[in-house]
Amino acid sequence: MFLRKTLPLIICFLCGVFAIVGFFSAEGTSINTYYEKLAKWNSIIAAFAMLLGIGNLIRVNFIKITRNHQDKLFCAILIASLLITAFFGILGGVMPTKPVFYATPGKTFDLASIPIITKNSDRQIVPVKIDSWTAETGSVNLTTFTPPADFKGDVNLVANYTNEGKTKHINIKVKVHEPGFKEAASNFVLNKCAYIFEYFIKPLQSTMFSLLAFFVASAAFRAFRAKSFEATILLVTAFIVMLGRVPIGTSIWPGFAGISEWILSTVNMAGSRAITLGAAVGATAAALKIILGLETRYLGGE
Amino acid sequence: MLFQIKLKSFSLRFLVFFLTIVFCLPAFFPLYAQTAEVIAPAQTVEVSVALQTAETAVQEAPAAVQTAEIAVKEAPSAAQTSEAKIEISGQIKAEAPAAVPEAPAAPAQKPMKVSASKRSVYITPGQTFDLSAITLSAKSAEGKDEPVKIESWSADTGSVNLNVYTPPSASFAGTVTLLANYNDAGETKSFEIEMKVRTVYISERIIVLVIALILGLIIVISINSTLSGKSYFIRKIGGLNAIDEAIGRSTEMGKPVLYLTGLSDVSSIATIASISILSYVARKTAEYETSLLVPCCRSLVMNTAREVVKESYLEAGKPDAYNAENIKYITDDQFGFVSGVDGIMLREKPAANFYLGHFMAESLIYAETGNSIGAIQIAGTSEFSQIPFFVAACDYCLIGEELFAASAYLSRKPKDVGTLRGQDIAKLVIMAIVIIGVVLETVAAVNPGLSSSLGMYKSLFQTK
């Protein structure tokens, strides 16, 4: 009982009081410093809880697969997607990283594989014409670089180009050594998580979000049926606001824009502030109840 | 007929499998297209190089580094359909104009990279600051931190000597820039340190503390009042009255109840309020032996919800009916969670849906999907922008504070009712403050001479 109820309530009270005092403390005070640390602890705890969530997700879906559930294929896809994304995210990083160029000792490296582009004054990406290349070791011409046969290490290649009449240089590092598994593996995982996010998750998110357009139409159709006096007021108000927000409305009568703006900024705002104030007071009261230990249902039971 | 259904199911599975293969493989194929000599990412890459500015660089050395933006693009390859922005560090050297003869390059001497023990320091008004608390150090060639002697101190305001900084006045509050001057290869350089002179508390927030204390006091008095046996009227809230009806309907139809606590974590008050209502809903579903589904967007919420539902089932005397698998984590991603919940709705076809907590743009997607399966829907959120969607698409909607009042409404326990009464009194106080403000604003508009009174009144409630 002590561990399940009393101790969490004591921790909740102490953290709550500390957070309140921290909110009123100025920057640089020791209370404020620990208050900011407390917020970071929250993130750390959430990260551990994430493991619990992932464990649960895998367990629930794995059980469905083993029990030959009708949705076992989707469960398998979910687990596979989770593992693949985690694999590339953990090993290759979640953000796009610097490209690495590798050359083999004694063999030519095609400089065309790193053409250089820049943004012009119109912010358009344009290729940069390279006048010449220089290298601190090995031989280089306009198209290829050949490191010495017995060289291993990093070589700085310098691409020389002209910009606004001035010769400028770009340094590019090329790693010279025998190709090995490590580099191949490193390149295999590199950026794939960003790729998954950009080309799998983002389009899926956009798809779900775009459903809103259809749902708004169907919900509006049901909500705007003039079944009662209140529903008729809603319909008329919504019609005026819509006309005021679209070009055709102002083409019919320019006054729609003004009326629409007045409805939103005055009538709607008054209601909005009343609801917000009420919710804020409710949230404050709920927070006080939790801190003072009057609300314990979130711990389970009464 | 059975064969047709099996064929359809097989076709669908094959299609999903095929699409997975088609979409996944191109991501990895380019790697195999690389030559042995050059292993480079197969995407089009954009490279930004940000170093020093050209002007500074030219001043410091003939071949200095300047700011530029470059990009490195890969050669076309068969599988190149993607783009990824990539940043690498590189150098762009600037040459002096040909007409200006370059001076012979002096032996390159790197400037010391100095760091301070403190970059920002804080004092209260009227206090002096002991400058010995700040030390400078620089990395030696061996990589060790070596102390840098501070030759002198200067400040943009106040007085400073080698040991102590004194603000310009005892009441001074603000930010002061202190410069620690040191010698680097015969040249005097400065290291900037920010000093903030401020009180230990944020004075602009005192009004918040006062209001919170008043609110707390009102609530405590109200709770004491209800505990002493006084009863108070609570107006009917349609959405909360309908909870029993909705669960009863699910039981009659033999379908589950779906409960969502929203997007936020347990740190959100709306989520905690939702968990309190979940406790009541779980007890009812346990009594009626109806299945309760609680998909969660946050893993901490999942654990909390499990504990709460388990306790409710125990209280209802039906511990065996509790199924932990029904309270599951789906994903933290907003629209990933929406698609997961929509899938549950379409597969399980719950007869009652509860959306109580913090919701964002996904609110209407839930409500419309729930409506399409014919479920009775009870929603509630304190997020103002989502209330219209719930009002339009759900059968009942708890608006704003009703969500926080729900636990008191459902339990009718003295401490909860007392809190509710405290909230109402606090709202009355706020209403009075707003009405006084409106009157003052109107009077000041008619009689500008009173605008100073209005300004004083407004300043009371200004926070930072």
C-alpha cells in the first residue's frame, strides 16, 4: 500500500511543489536550475517508458501471429517495419549525414561522381564549373584522381572554381584504402532512416491528414441541417463566414469579408475566451487536487 | 463462394506483400550499384559548407576560409529517384585580388581558444560580484587546459576592478556585458561574459501565485464545507449522463467500448482528467462484462490506464474479466495513431466510443469514422479549436471545463464536489475581474482622463 499509493503521492506532492516554486524562480537560481533539470528527467523517464510501449507492441502483435490471427500479415508487417526502422535509425543515425568518398590505392577515382552545385542569386541550384583540381598526394586532372598505390589515409582534394571573377577553392576529403566490409556496411545504413521518414512516413501522414477534407464536408453536411432554430443560426453563421473567407463571397458582396471577420474576432472570440478561461480554472483545480493528493484515481482505484 | 473469399483474401495479402517489396527494395538497391573503388550514397545530395566570412578570412591570412554554400551531387545512377539534403564540412579558400601583391605569409599562429568557467553569472540588485569566481582557460598543444591570466575587466555599465564588479545603483536590474581582457601573443583580446542583475523571483509572475493561492484557498474551504455535510447542486451534464446509456447499449449489442485518452502524455491535466473518467467507465464495463478497448498514444499513458482499469475491475469484483491486451500502445505518431485507431474501429466495430482528453487535428477523423460504424459517441476536450468538430460529429460533447468536472460529477464525493464548487467561485471572481475591466475600458474610452486607472488595473494582471 505504501509503495503503490503513499510513496507516489509523496513524490507527486514534492515534485508539484518544487515545479510551482521553480516557475516563480528567476533564471540562475539553484531552484530554477533544478526545475529545468526536472523537465529533462521527464524526457528520460518517457524514453524508458517508450521501451515498455515498444515491448508491448511487439508482444501483442507477436501473439497474434503465433495464434494465427486473421490479421497476422499486418502484424508481421508492423513488427518488420519497426525493426527495420530501428535498425537503420540506431546504426545509421536519424538525420542525413555527411557523404563519405572512398578511393582505392592506385585506382582512379572519378571526380564526376562529386559534381558541385551552388545556389545562385535567385536561390536556384546550379552546377559549379570546376576550373581545376589539386590534390596533396597522387595525381589529379579535371576528371580523375589517382591516389598512390602505397598510400592509405585521407586525401584533401581541392576543387578550384571562379566566382565573381575570383578564384575560389572547395576542399573535399577522400578516404583512400582498400574497400572493406566496414565501409560498405556503414554506407548501407547511412541515411536510410531519413529516407524511410521522407518517403514512407511523411506520405502516409499526409494521406491521413488529407482525409480531413472529406470528413469536414460530411460532418458539415450533418451539422448544418436546419432541424431547429439553433441549427439554423449555426447554418446561417457558417454560410456567412464561409462566404467571407472565399474569393467568390467578396465578389458577390464585399461586405461578407467584414461580417465574417467580425463574427470570428468578436462573437467567436468571446465564446473562445470563456471556454479557455473555464478550462484553465478547471485544469488549475485538477492540478491542485493532484498535488495535494485529493485526486488519486490516476493511481488506480478510488 | 468460399473459394472466392479465400482468393480475394489471398490477392489482398499478395498485393500488400508485393507493394512492400516494391517500395522497400529501391531504398537499398543503389548500394549494390556502386563500384568497388567509390562507395558513395546513391541519392542526390546537397552539401552546405559554412565556415568563416570571406572578409574576416582575407584579413587574417591570404588563404583563409570563407562562408559559402556548395553542394555535391552524385552521378546519375539507375536507382536514383530520391533526394536527401546532406551537410558536409569543407573549406573554400579566398584569394586576394591579383592587383594587390600578397604579403609573405607569416608563420601561422593559431589564436588561443579560450573558454570561461562561467559564461553567464547572476546577482541580485544591490549585490557586488566577486570576479575571482570566473577563470579563463585555453587548450595547450598537448590538449591540456591551462589557465589564462585576466589582465583587466571592463563592463558596459557599473564599476569594475580586477576583483569586484559593482552595479551602477542598488536598484539596478538588467543585463551587463563584462569583458575579461587577456593577452594572446602580444595582442589584447576580450572574452565576453553576461551578467544578469535580477531578483531571485520573477516579480511579474507574483500575480499568478496570488491567484493560485486564492483559488487553492477557495477550494480547500469548499472541500471542508462539503465534508461537514453541506450538499451542493450540480447541474446536469448530458455527456456524462449518457456514459451509462452508451455502455448499456454496447452490452446489449455485444460489442466492445472504445476509450481514447488523447494525444498527450500523463503530464497533461486533460489526460489525467480522462484517466479519472476511464476509472468510472472501466468499473461500468466490468459490471456489465463488456469488453473495453483502450488504444494509447503514449506508453506512460498505457501503463497508467492498465493500472486504473485493473483496479476498477477488482473493485467491480470481476478481476478475471480484465484483459491487459485490450489496453495497448500503438504509436506516438499523431496520424499513425489515428490510422491504428480507425483500423480498430472498423475491425472491432465498437458500439460506444469515448474521446476524452487532449485532441488535435485528428479529432474529426475519429468522430467521423465512429459515426460511419454507427457508434454512440461521447467526446470531451479542453482544446478549444477541436470542440466544434466534436460538437458537429459526436452525440455528446463535454466542453472545456466539463472534462475536468466529470470526475466530481460521476463520483459525487464531498472532496470532488467541493473542488467543483471552488472552481465555480474562482470563475465568479474571474468574471468580476473581466466585468470591472470592461467597465473601466468603456469609461476610459468616454473619458480619457481615467485611462491611467485603467493602465494600473491592467498592470496588475500582466505576467511574463
